[in-house]
Amino acid sequence: MDLIEVLIVEDNHKISKTHQAFVEKLEGFKVTGVANTIEDARLLLSTLQPDLILLDIYFPESSGMEYLKEIRSQNNPVDVILITAAKEVEMLHNALHGGAFDYMIKPVFFKRFEESLTSYRNHRRQLHLLGNMTQEDANRFFRKPEKTLPTSGEETPKGIDPVTLKTITELFRDKGTVSIGAEELGKRVGISRTTARKYLEYLTGTGFLEVTLDYGTKGRPERKYKPAE
């Protein structure tokens, strides 16, 4: 397949340059344009005809969500990934209805950015290879895989004790556990902060947990973990 052409639509010049640098680090992508206003985005979309738009939601003159609706009303096949500070559930709901491929909440770090665009690239490749679609093919695109963990009879990586792992996963399955960091987990389970962090990162890698950054009031942001949705 050819390079995936990307249009960045972001009113903050520094952020747009950062996202451009992120894209340029990834294999299979190239930035064909950067728009800092919705009006510029309309012009570049029609002239460049990109494959993918990285779209912010908040603009001084308009809304990225309204622009997404506009794109869909025109039956434009371009794909969209939203990158925004908006955390309202309504925004997420609207993004799903607008056919957005992904929704990233600012500040976006390179690892999350890479995961999103790599997933999109793989998605396009799979579509490109499809002939007549079977039910299994449809399931692959419309159903997310189950998040599974090793059972007691399966091997866990070196340094991951199955009993401790089970204790931690049960803690997160408790609805009273919303989002905690390594230090708090260590106190609850009776292990060191470093060991707790190792288990948390392992569970994040399996897809069982997801990580967010808690900026608090001062100092470095703390990594907090919660069950993946």
C-alpha cells in the first residue's frame, strides 16, 4: 500500500508541530498538510484529499465535532482520529456516532499516539486484503478481542507471581477500585512500589488495565491505572 497521507487540524501551533513530528517518526505515514483553522482544513481537505485527519475539537471560531459532522454529511471517505482535551462522555458518544476511528485525550504522549496510528494502519491493510467478507472478517472489525489473563495453569513472565497477580486483578475487578497508582497498590497488597509498578505495567500490556496521568497540584505527574474499557 502507498503511504497514508495525514492532515493535521489543530489550532495550537506548538501542538500541531509536535503531532507532525510524531507522524514523521512512524513508518507508513506522511503529513501532507497542517491546518490551524477549520476554514483552512476545509480547503486542504478538498485539495489534498488525505486518508486520515488528526482533528482537534476546540477551535476559537468553530467546533471540530461540527466539522466532523460536516465531513460525514458530504460522504467524504476520509478517516478521522480525534485528539482533544475534551473529556465529556457526550463528546465520546458524538465521536462514535461520527465514525471517528479513535479518541485521544491531551496531552498525548508518543506511545499512545504510535499505538493509535499503528492500529489504524493495520486496520487499513486488513481491509485492503479482504475479498468477499465472511462473518469472521466482520467480527474482527466490529468486535474487540476479549481481554484475557493467564490462568493458574499457564505460565506468567519471569518475576510475575500468579498468586500476587490474581490478588491484584481481583482488586481491580472490585467496583470500588477506580484508579490507583503503584504506591497505593503496594500498600494494599503488601509489596514494594517498584514491584507494584511491574505488575501494573504487565497488566497494561495485556490490555486488562489502562494508564492515565494525574497531574495533581505540583511535581511530576503520577501514573494511575484503571480497568480498561
